[in-house]
Amino acid sequence: MDVFLSSLQMVFTYQVIGVILLGAAFGLFVGATPGLSATMAVALLVPVTFFLSPVAAIGAIVACSAMSIFAGDIPGALLRIPGTPASAAYMRELDALTQKGRLDLSLGLSMCVSVMGGLVGTAVLVIAAPQLARVALRFSSYEYFWLALLGLSCATMVAGKDRLKGTLSLLLGLALTMVGLDVTTGLPRYTFGVIDLQAGVSLIAVMIGAFAVAEILRSAAAPLTQPRKPAAAGFSILKGQFGNLWRFKLPVLRGSLMGTVIGALPGAGADIAAWIAFAVSQRFSKVKANYGKGEPEAIAGSASANNAALSGSYVPALVFGIPGDSITAIVVGVLVLKGIQPGPMVFVTSPDLVNAIYIVFVLANLLIIPLGLAAVMGGRHVLGLRPGLLYPAILLMCVLGTFATNNALFDLWTLAAIGVLVWIMEANDYPAAPLVLGLVLGKIVEESFMSSMIKADGNLLTFFERPIAGTLGVITILVWSLPPLVAMWRRRRRTPKLT
């Protein structure tokens, strides 16, 4: 109880509450702007977190990400343009309801189920994280090696339709982790005589370049046209939503639980959770024919999943120090910069911080209703801004934020190079998320592998001798071998038998 009261005191201060409100407002602005993502919003906040306490920094990120995920539904309903990738799964439903004159139903239902999904995900986080932490306290370098390797494997599986391109993007991120000083010998490698590269490639510069600069370049490549002014919306969007929540309680509960589980998978995220929840909701729906024509049930199942996935992604990030998605990859980096190493020991050494994160999650999700309502009413004015004014301002924030990280001009060259590289990659359907996850997890894989090999005196069988390590190793090998085995089995079934 003393720990919980201490956590309340950490959260309910003028600084933390003010930062949470500002982070939420910024997330609403970015999420409601077509083409900008929740990850980009969080990446732009990173330089600001340098001047904040750990609780305030995490509070700003949690509030920003939760708000931006919901705010992505606003342009989807008003302009038929998804504000974030997580909103694309059910954008047709939002737009179809708007065309029928039911803008209040589309945005009101989206807002309420987002809150419910976030709260369910937070409840699962509170219950599951401490239990997993007790198991994780038994982890050694062998378990962390297999766990990080499993995370890398899952990242390629959920990277998109083309796994080969996802794998190549991941390998590029792993290659970037090898730049700098060797973790075992301390000798420089792949630095090409550049002193700035001895410290490795800046994670902050890569994240902002991949998720912010690349988005700006992609948007700049399209014609700069003045968007049309969307329709207005008001307090009517809240009318009758409690009845809708009860009516669609099963899709909301199913989407929330699915989103939490999918979010906990390393490399997944809110957008993947939304698509899978949409597909499952349609599969079990009694009104399948209405999907795509403005079916509220589809919104209830998908919008709850993408917000629940945010909470779920913090389970592996807090318990194992392994990010569940690109947003928690940034969170892990921020915590490390604050001198806090995510992992099972954080539940022992900093239980007040963990409880403070739980409280921040509840606050951030509850704030969706009042701030989301304000965003819906004022969103039509923000969406009317000319992109030619908006994107240069964002680019300036990217440059200032990256330079402020290390006060190094070389980081700006990294920012520009990664931004152009990811822009070219995404233009050719190469996903950016595996690159960043490879950069984050690659260091864990290398350090755990080298430490384990030294302890095992080069005996690879030692990686399977411990029960948890052996189980994780078998699961990882199954993840690698299952896709080709399934493909081989399908080919054999399609091959006609000779009689």
C-alpha cells in the first residue's frame, strides 16, 4: 500500500499532470493529421523527455500514443483518409457511417471502445506483468538470447505481406548494430576511421529519421493540395454510446483481449491488431454482409483492439526489456537514457515507477473522452491546414530534437541518411519497423550470445540445458521451420496424384 501511495504522489504532481495533458494534446494533433503516425509523434517527443523525470517522460509517451491512435479515426471519418495505419482497418466503416449521416455514431463509438480497449489492456498489464517478472528473475543470458531471437523472428513474420522484404529490413537493422566498438573485445568495427561511429549509430537519430523524416518525404512527394473542410461534429457523438457498448460487448471484449495478446508479441503493434481483430470480428459476425457498408460492430471490434495493443506491448518491454512494437522500442531507449534498465529487476528496484506507469495508463485512456471530444469538434480546423506549412515545421522539430540528443552534427547526417533510406524502402514496400526493432534487439542478441558462449566454453548444447532456455529455443526453431513446412505441405496437397 505504501508503494501505491508513493506512486500516486509521483503521478499527481503539477509537472507530471501538465506533461501528460500536453503529450495528449500533441498526440491528438499528430494522429488527426493524415500521413503522420503515432510512432512519429512519440519519436518527436523523445528530445523533450531529456528534461523530464522518468514518470513524466513515460506519461507523455503513453498519453501521446493513446491519443494519436484514437485521433487517427477522426480524418478517417471526416475525410476518408486514415490518420494512422491503425485506423486503416476500419476506415471504410467510419466513412460509410458518415456518408449515411451517422458521424456521431462512427466517432462516438470509436472513442468509447478505444477507452474500453485501453482499460482492458491496462488491467491485463497490471495482472500479467508482475507474474511474468517472477519467472523472468530466473533468466540468464541463455534465456535472453532466445527471447530476443524469438522477437526478431516474430518481427519478420508480422512485417507485412512479403516476409522476405521484412527480413531484409531486419538484417539492415542488425547490420547497424555492428557499427561501433565490439562488445567483447572493445575493438572498433565498421567505423571506417570515423570517430563519431565508435559509439555506434544513434538510436534516436534512426528512430526519428525512420518514422518522421521518411513520412515527411513521402508526403512531400505527393502534390500539395489544400484539403477540403470536413463536416462539423459536437457533443452529440456521446449520445447513446453506453447502450452501444452493451450491444457490442462481445466484439469489444474479444477485440480488447486479442489486441492485448497481439501487442505483447515483439514486432506486432496496433495496426496489426486492428486488422486481425477486424478479420476475426467479421468471421464470427451474424451480419457479415454489412461489413464495408458502415457496420458499427466492425468499429467496436477493431478500435478496441488497437488501443489495447498499446498496453499489451508494454508487457515484454517492462518484464524483459524487449519492445513489443516501435513505440515501446522508443520507451525502452528513454528509460535506458534515464538510467533505468527495463527488465524483471525493475519490479524489485523500482516498484513505485511500475505502479506509476499503470496509473498513467488509466489516466491516459480516461482522458480520451474529454480531449477526444475537443479534438473531434476542432479537428476540422486542423485538417484544413495547408501541408506546405505543416511539414516544414515538423522537419525543423526533427532536426532540433536529433541534434539536442548528443549535440553532435554527425547525428544530423544519420537522420538525413536514414530518412532517405527508409523513404526509398517504403516506396518499394520494405517496412521500416523491422529495421528499428533489429537495431534495438540486435544488441541484446549479440551481448547475450557472446556472454553465453564464454560461459559455455563454446558448447552450443548448453543453450538448451536450462528448462526455460531449452523451451524458448525449441519455440524459436519451430517459428523458423513452420512456414517452410506448411508451404511444402500445401504444395504436396495441390500436386495431382498420378493414377
